Amino acid sequence: MKLSFSPASPFARKVRIAAIELGLLDQIEFISATVVPGQPNDEYSRITPLKKLPVLILDNGDVILDSYVIVEYLDELAGGTLFPRSGPARWQALTLQSLADGMLDAALLARYEDVVRPEALRWPEWRAAQLDKLSTSLASLEATTGTLANRVDIGTLSLGCALWYADLRFPDLNWRPHYPRVAAWAEAFGKRPSMHAVWAL
Amino acid sequence: MKLSFSPASPFARKVRIAAIELGLLDQIEFISATVVPGQPNDEYSRITPLKKLPVLILDNGDVILDSYVIVEYLDELAGGTLFPRSGPARWQALTLQSLADGMLDAALLARYEDVVRPEALRWPEWRAAQLDKLSTSLASLEATTGTLANRVDIGTLSLGCALWYADLRFPDLNWRPHYPRVAAWAEAFGKRPSMHAVWAL
């Protein structure tokens, strides 16, 4: 199977980290794709009309999207435990994934405002509102870090990726002093080999 | 349980339609929430830091997000069949949901460009690129409508909602003559009572 990716795509990174956790990395061929919002890419558009990264292309040609579906597919394939099968643990893990993915969506919109949109058309309040979602999410997480301890599931893995991307693109956020419990969790979780493995293609 | 909503939120509509299909509508209290991108809403932010619609608030206070998690929760609660449990049918349904939700995300970004962003800061190419995602998605669907026939699952239900929103906000798209098979599917699927039930609160 093949996964479309770019090294800076946080959602592709999440799938790769899940693949490492599940022992599936060797079974995936990573294919580089470049997607710039607002620029056509007809070749990639034939694979996925939304032109989002990543998509998983199975050996039979079937395409699976988005990242949160791909990781569950990989989990089923590996017989993994990243997705609790049912009950409160499942909804807790999936809700944390939704929160982390939403943080990423907001960060990406702020990033597009910074580097994709023509400078004269940028709207600082929009950018600030997106980054504010990171802050309110971090505040919410700070109050509930007790529920994160020792969890390795799709929720915590997604959160690790969201914080990685926030640090990559918005180092000035300087969130750690304000949310020390999240920072402590991130430091501990970041020690997992999957979290700091480099792209080796 | 309670669901936050606004009548024009396509993702809240999707959850409501799923609730109707699953026979759960009477068990959900719908609570109106107003979320305007870029405007603070501290009260709602305390419920969900991302300030997205909808969220499901369980009787024990647990919050479930996003809509694609909520609908699966409701499906499990009702013992429903909107989510195939495993295997190719599951990934096909979830991938179609991702495609439809991605169409909605693109449509919402175009809508924000039209009505939220100050007029002087609007970027027509961005709006066009978002709406182009609707067109490329419709073209992809037109080639695969055979896989949609007689399916009532979270994928087809999501697609019905995406097309509803496209018609609501972008009637000028006039997509039906260009994608007649999707149009025929949408007309047939739209006859389901859940699809044309009105909000009655």
C-alpha cells in the first residue's frame, strides 16, 4: 500500500507514527505529493478530488481517506489497540483525536493566512481567532491531563502530532509555561521512538 | 443527551438526520448555539474549546466531538447499521463520509470568504479553489455512482448533507446538469423522510 505525504504535513506524520506504533511501517510505500491550497494539481486530484494529504492507496487500487480513517484501517490491519473497540474508552479516544485534529485544522488555517494568502489580503483577526483555538484547547487539556497519563491510543498520538506542528510553525506561541501539565505530558509522550523518528524514505 | 446546533450547520444537520434514521431523535435535546468564525463565544468555548458545531453532551457531562464521532456513538447506542463494523464496507463508507465532509469543509471556507471576511480582504482565487473541490468531488462521484445505489450508511448520509449545503449556499453552482448520475442519486436519496424533515424544536 502507498501513502501520499509531504514531510511537513501533520496529518501524514500522524499516520506514519501510527504505522510505526503498529509495526506496519515496512508495508507502506511513501509517495511524495505537493499540495498548495489554491493551486491546481490535476495528477493528485485524480487520486483524491479534495487534494488533501495524506491518502492511503491499497494494493487493489482502493483509496482510503482521511487520516483518521487511515489510522483506524491500519489499526484493524495490525490487530492493534490504538482504537478502543467500543464504550467510553472509544469515545474518549476519538474525542481527543477530534480535538487534536481540530487544533491542527486551526493551525493550518493560520499558516495559510501567513504564507499562502497574498499579504494585502490577510486578516489578522482571523489568524488570531485560529490560534486562539489552540490556546483554549490547551487550557482545556491542562485541566484534564490526568486522563492522558500512560495512554497510547489514537487520541494521545493525535495530540502529540498537534503539539509538534504548533511548535514547528508557531514557536512564538511559547505555550509551555502557560500549560505546564500539558508540557510535562508532551515531554514524556515525545520520548516514544515513534514520535521522534525521522522520515527515512 | 444534548446536541448543540444551528439550523444552517450542515454537520449538525447530519447528526440530526442520523438520529432520525436510528430512532433516537426523541432522546436528544437540541440546544441552539451561535458560532461565528473570528468572534469569541466564551460560554460555548467552555463546552468545546474549538467552538465548532455540533457537540454531543452526555447526561454524565462527557462531551463527544466531532460530528463523525457523534454519529458513530449514536449508531452504537441504537445498535444501528450506519457504520459497517469492519472490512471493506466499513472503509468504503468512512471514505465516502470523509469525501463528503471534505466537500462541506471546502464549502464552508468559501462561505466564510463570502460573508465573514471583510470585503476588501477577500481572495477570489481561494474561494474558487474551494468550490473547485466540490466540482472535482462531484466528477469523482459521477464516475462511481454505481457504488452508492441502495446504500444507507454514514457515507451516503454524509453525501446527502453535503449536497444539501451546496444547494443552500451555492445555488449558482448548478451542478445537476453536469453530474446527472449524482443528481439522480440525490433525488432518490432525498426522498428518505430523514432527509427532508424540518427542524421542529
